[in-house]
Amino acid sequence: MLHIANEKASDYHRSMDFDTPLPFYALVFSLLFLVAGNAHANGDIAAPNAQPTESIQSALDRETFLRITAGEMLMQQGDVDNGLPLLLKAAATHRDESLYIRSVDLCIQAKAGGHAIVATKAWLGAFPHSRDAALRLRQLQLTLGQTADLGSSLQRLLQLSEPQERISLIRAVPSALSHIAHTSQRVTIGSEGLRHMVQDAATQHWAVTTIAQLQYDAQQFQASLGHARTITMSHPEFQPAWFLVMLNMSKLNMEPRGLSVLTAKPNDNDKVVRAKGSALVQYLRLHQRNDEAYATMEGVRSRLPQDNDWAYQQAMLADQLQRFDDMERLLREVIAREPRNAHAINALGFSFAERNIRLDEALQLTQQAVALKPDNAQILDSLGWVQFKMGQLQAAEQTLAKAMHMQADPEIAAHWGEVLWVLNRKSEAQAAWKQGLELEPHHLVLLQTIQRLQQSAP
């Protein structure tokens, strides 16, 4: 990430830095003199309202070129005060969006954040429908902590974005505002920025829930609960709103009532049953109440016996709880209903490999999963891990190297590094682990693998 100095736009007219060698400024002033000369000549030649001749047009091009050259030279020397107006003048004269973009980039390179905002606002003023300009302005305001106009910038960005992009942008708001120290200010900015999205039927559920999330982070639990409950009434199948209802009720010492609210009712349809159940399981797992979460999943599955996604997720929790018989039963049920479900097939094979049991079947299952999804790195990782457990070290190394090159992942790095370590290619193993740690420094499987193998080294 580029470091941008926290410079206010009001510092725009600071004095020129005369530490730059005078010959450099002599060259720049010469260029500016040529610009002025061209402009004066054009004024003498061009008749009022006349179409410019080819020679006049060429002079205008020379003038623009000289202005841009002088502006860039000044900015690259750090004199943004005098260089930026030249570039913005050229951009405005010719309505050239690329020049605005160049101006902003040069400001960032000069670590002149306030000037970058000035340039971006000029860009957005000239091209008011530019989503890129609106996005850049919001990013700069966030980076520099300039929150005064941040809500309106967010509002404009959302309005300029394609409808299919808006949900992703709305969901990113809490994270984007997280660096703002005062959580109540995040609520104010978010509410202003999402004002139009709250009124749009296509985005209302996400916009209101996002405001509720900001209120929850600001410990405005009653207000957050009110917004979340509004969405559960208008969009009862929307899981994030139910989750916030549960979180807020817990904070308001209303957990028993919350558990009751999120328990599926006889007249709830399948989507609502799933949304409530998923939110409740998420809440229980957040608080390390995994046995209760599993019981909740079992209850929901009795209402949704054909829901393969739900059964798969329950199987994953069963595996974590070491309820291996339940896990295998659930996965085989999924596979029986959906024989080409590569993830269920892979999960069963990987579980066998992790426990070092039924390795021949594990190999068959993971090979089948790879055949169904040959471009899935996680599934390929499972096959490599089975091969390693079966002592097929060369095949395992090739498979895991392929998986890692397909998609860099800390768990794949852990497996690949272990195979390389056993093959006595220890420097390569350490390089693989280093790559994994760069991706995720606190990845538990990777850290445990490194500690176990290095402690056992002679």
C-alpha cells in the first residue's frame, strides 16, 4: 500500500521548495514561457467563433504538451503546488480523463494526499458519472482520515456503480470505516452513505443490516436490534439480520428470548428455517458452544432432510467434534443423493487420511473428487495428502506442488512442506512454509506442522 501523507487540502498553496536546483526551474520557466507565447499567438490569429485551422490546432497541441511536460517535471521534483495546476488546466481544456488520472497518481507518488483529493474532486467535477473517480475519492478520504465528505462520497459511489456491484460495496462498508476511531462517527457516515440504498428495494435488506452492524459495533444495541428486526420482518429469509438480532439480544441480557425467536416455528418455510438455524448456529459457535450448535443443526436437518448443503455443514462440525460416525453417515447421505458432489466425496477421503485409516478408499475417493473438479486446489491437496499417508512421496510432492502453484494457500503449504521435509529437501520445505506464513502468519495447521517437524529434527 502506498503511504499517503496526511496533508490537508487547505495546504494546497504552500510556498515553492527552492531546494530544487535553479537550472531545473529555468528549464520549467522556459517551457511555461513557450506555453504563454503559444497562447498569445493563438489569440492573435483566431477570429471570434472561427473554427481553428490545422496550424492553430497544432499550436494548441504544443501548448498542451508543454503544459503537461512542465507540470509533470515540477510534480516529480516534489513541487506539487505549481505542477498540479498545469496538469489540471490541460485536463480541463481538453476534457481528458487520463490526464486527471495521471494528476492523481503523481500526487500519490509525491505523498501529497491533500492535493490528490483536490485532483480527484476536479476529475469527478469534469466527469460526474465516473465510478472510478468516485471510488478513488472515497479511498483517499478513508486513507487520509478526511471524514467530512465521506458519507456523500460513499453515496455517490454507490449511485454510480452497477446494480450488481452495489451489494458487495455495501457489505464492505463496516470494514472500510473500521479505521475511524469513533464508532458513532462510523454510524453517521454509513447512514448518510447508504441513504439511497435503504430506499432501494434491491439493496434495502443489506443496507439496513449494514447500518445495524455499525450500530452494534458502536454499542447502540437497542437501535441495532430495531433495524435488524425490521429486516427479519420484511425479509425473513435473510440470515445476517437474524444473526444481528441474536447478538443484540445477548448484549441486552435477552439471550433466552433470542434463542426462542431464532427457533424455527411450524409455519416457517424452508428458507426461513434455514436462515434462523444458520444464524443461531453461527452465534453458538462464536461463543464456543459447539455441542449446542450441533444439536441445533440436527433439529434443522429434521425439517430439511434433503438439504445437502446443510447436511454437509453439519458433517464438517461433526468432524470437528470428533463425531466421526455421524460425519461419515451425513457425507454418505449427501453422496447418495448427489453422486457428483465433489466436496462431499473429497471431505470423506480427507477425513480418512487425517485419521490414517482406510487409505485405499481415501485414495479412491480423492481421485474421484479430482476427476470431478480437476481445477480445485483444495481437492488436489487432499489427494496429495492421501498419497503422502500411503508413502507415495514423489507422487505426493508433485501433486501438492501443483496444488500450491494452482492456488497459494497456507494449509497446502503446510502439507507440501512436510512432504519436502520427509524427502530431506529441507530448504525447499522451509521456503514453502515461509510462503504459507506470508499468506497467513497465524495459520494453526501450518504453525503446528513447522513446530512438530523442526522439534523432531536431529
